[in-house]
Amino acid sequence: MSDEKTIFKKIIDREIPANIIFEDDHCIAFYDVSPQAPVHVLLIPKEEIENVAALQLENKELAGHLLLTAGKVARELGIDQAGYRVVANCGADGGQSVDHLHLHILAGRQLKWPPG
Ligand code: AMP
């Protein structure tokens, strides 16, 4: 991981603006700047972890907290009844462009499978 702050770390540190919809001691959720669905929210840990592949056993609680929070955010957004998708792109072939772990929460249209 490079020493330079990622765009998400800058959002956590309030150095650049974001449309934040949820925050607690461990994570923060905000709208994606380039939405791929009518609802597209990113949920990120405040701790700097590169991606799913970089998670360690010591991150077990945080990883669980992120998933539980994804469900909570979805309920608060009112998308839980119709359904939604939670995606974590990991590495180059996974399509990851920001090297800070994040869950995409996508909803508001029928999402296709397999993904492109
Ligand atoms: P990924 O390609 O999985 O790494 O996802 C990174 C996501 O971050 C993309 O969907 C981008 O649109 C989104 N993104 C990049 N910069 C910002 C920003 N400043 N505010 C909100 N979302 C952003």
C-alpha cells in the first residue's frame, strides 16, 4: 500500500467532501460519486485496510461489523425489501480502483448476473 492517502482516507479525514449517510466509530458510508444504480453507496472501514485480500484474523470483528452495517444501512435506505447487492472488488481483475477496503451497496434496479 502506498504512503499517499487514498481518496477514501481523505473522505474519512474530511479533506474532501462526500455525501455521508452513516458513520460510527469504525466505518463510514457515503454515496458513490459515479453511481451504477439508482442507489449506490460505499461503506468503508475507518481503519486503512487495502481490500478483502488484506484482511487478517485480527480484523474479524471489523469485517463482521462491516457486513452487519451494510444490512443496517440498506434497511435505513429502505432497499431491503426489494433487494440489493453488496460487492467488494478486490485487486486488478476484481476491478478495484481505490486501495481502501469498501463495500458497494447497489439497489433500485434489477441487477444482472453474471456481472460484467
Ligand atoms: P472500486 O472500483 O471497487 O475500487 O470502487 C471505487 C468507487 O469509488 C467507484 O465506484 C468510484 O465511483 C468511487 N469514488 C471514487 N472517488 C469518489 C469520491 N470522491 N466520492 C465518492 N465515491 C468515489
